[in-house]
Amino acid sequence: MLISLFSFQEQFVQTTHPLYHFGHFKFLVVAIAFGVIITASIYNLAFYIYIRHRQYLYYGLAQLSTLFMLINLDAMIISPFNEIFPFGSYVLLDLSKAFLLLFSLLFIREFLKAYHAPKVTQLIDIILVITALDILLCLLLSHTLFTHLIPIFIPIWLVLSEAYREIKEKDTPFYLLLTGWYITIGIAIIEFVGFIKMTGIVFPFLHVTFSIESIFLSLAIAYKFKLVEERHKTQQALLLQQSRLASMGEMISIIAHQWKQPLNVLSMIHMNLKKIYPAHPKGELLLSEANKQINYMTNTIESFREFYNPSKAKTDFSIQEATQNALNIVQHALKGAKISTQTSFYHDITLYGNQNEFEQVILNLLNNAKDALMEKGETPATITITLKDKTLTIQDNANGIAKEYLKKIFNPYFSTKNNSDGIGLYISKLIIEQELGARLQVESQQGIGTTFQIRFP
């Protein structure tokens, strides 16, 4: 995260007088930079107190170490800070650098936990042990070894480079982290090799760089916290859906248990009736039809019980079969609402995932189409299902969705229907895109209808 002051060490030993003199403008720049660093420290430490995420604690302590290091540096080589800060010690400077490296590495390790980079974690642990020994050495002998010989931006750069190489799925917080630190490391290298000193320019570049780094890393932490909250919200929604399905599954299991015995009794009665009246052709036809209805009721209740089983088992399943299963469940409700269905399966697709969850999505889309068509109240009412070119399409002719609602229908708790919690399409999109790796999209034409498309990889 920061710079080594190794290039200044000989100057610290040889002089006790300020090397640089800052006027009013440069003094103001330093004061503003200190204010930014202090604010970042308080901000992150306050967050740690409230939400107990250790990355805030480590970064807040790293910022305090940065501040303490800069104060020591200013007290030794810059006027008027040598008078404002009545201390300035080479030992304290070494110690502040070591603590800065320690807390920076702890912060990086905590920040990168969600990215699953074990090699980076191992590298950080090794450097942490060396840094801890360096701090102990400084406390015992008033002198560091590791941070004295190696600029501390080098281990930070090594860790960040390894993280960039190992982490495959990089996001905005990760790039903000890299940007903030690489800006600081770049200025650190320029200072270390003496390019700025050679130009004769005297300006608090390090102070400004550290304040910029504070802003970038604070944004990275805040953005990451936002993503974590969104993932938590997603998990809560899925858990809510699974809880509902589990409750419905239990209820259907109870109903199935209660129905099983009466259905068996009815089957036995029909067998006895057939024996009693074997020669009556009309009676035989009626008994055959009654047995079909009993078998249908038995199969239906078993299908519902299996459908509402909240199993998370993943297998290879047929998209055509899963779609047809969901359609069979809602078929009688569609017929009762005088809604016709048209299916065109040009080819089948095999997908790896949870078939039960996929069928729940299809059922939800079909029910939404049914509700829209019933609200329209006009005939003919039709739902068309097409599987072609790795795309499953479910289309209705219910006049479409208003433009002001179209962009919101996948938002949680948004619904255009009364007595709806607005979570069905939100969970459907989560299942399709996060659980199954496909894409769920919607198109709507005002006055014509709505089309949902599931695009498979």
C-alpha cells in the first residue's frame, strides 16, 4: 500500500535540520491530505464497530499507521512540521512502516476472502510472519531488518500481482483496490529512485497520493459491502422460496396420505362391481372410466408432491420434459380459464442443474400468462411455448406490459397484480441466471402480448 523511505535513511542519520520548507499552499495541501486520511480512518473504524467486519478494522488501522508514518517523516525533514510535531524518530518511523505493512496485508487477506485465492493467502501469511518478527525486532533492538532493507511497496506489489494472476472473476471492488494501490506504488517508485528530487520540485506528492489511495480503497470496501448485501438479499429470497415450497410439499404429502386409502377403497369397489355385473357393456365402460379418473388423481397428487420437493440435487435433465411437466400441472387450470396452449419443440436441450427449480420457473411464467389473459378477458386466449435454437419461449396474447412497468418486473417486491408479493419473477431470474447459468429476458408489445425467453448456454 505504501512507500519505503529507505532512500531518505542516510539523510535522517546525517542531519537534524529540516531539508524542505513548505509555504502556505503546500502546508494547506498537507493539512487536507491529513484530513482525508483521518476521515477514512474514522469511517472504517466506525463501520467495524457497527457491523464487525474485520476488513474495516484492518484498513482503519492501516490508515492510522500511514498518518503516523507521515507525521514522523514531516517532523524530521519538513518545516514548519518539525515545530508542530515535537517528535520525530527513526525508530518510530521504522515501526510505523512495519505496522503499515502488517495491517495492509491483513486488510488484503480479508478483502480477498470472497475471491477464493489460496495461493495469495499463503503468500500473505508468509510476509505477515516476517513482518511480525520485524516489529518484535524493532521493539527489542530499536531497529527493523525486513522493512529497513526492502521497500514495503515491494511485498504489496507482489501480493497484488499474484492476486491479479490467480483471481479469474474480477469485479469493480477488485479493480478499485488495484487502482488505488497502483497509483500509490507508482508514486512510491518515482520517489524511491529519486526522479522527483532530480527535478528540484518540492511538493507533498506522497501526502496527496495517500489521500487518493484512501478514497479509492474506501470506495472499494463500500462497493464490496453493497455486493455482499445484494448476495445476502438473493440468498434470503431463495431461502424464502424454498421454505414456501417445503411448506406446500408437507401439506400435499398430508393430503396424499389422506387420499391414498379412499382411492384404494374406490378401486376395490370398482373391481367388485365388475365381478357382480360382468355382462353389462355400459357398466364396464363406466367402471373403466372411473378407474382412469382414480389413476389420474393418484398420479396428479404424486406429481404435485414431487414438484414441491425443495431438493437441491443437480442432474442432467431434459428441457422439453421439464417444460412439459410444468405444463401438465397447470393444464387443467388453463382449460378451466378457456386458455389454449400450443407447443413446438423443434429439438431438445440437456441442462445440468436442479430440474425441480427449473419447473418452478416455467410454472411461474405460465401462471403469470394465465393471470394476464384472464384479466384481459377476451378470446381467443393463447399461450405458445417454443423450444428452438437454444431458446425456450413462452408467449401470450394478453396485450403486453406497460412500458413503465417492463423494466421493473424482475425487481423484488414489484408486482402489477393485487394480492401478490412481487417475488416470483425475481426468484425466477435468480434461478435461471445464477443457479442454471442461462438468461431470462422479457419483451412486450403493447396491444399484442408478452414474450419471456430463456436463453441456454
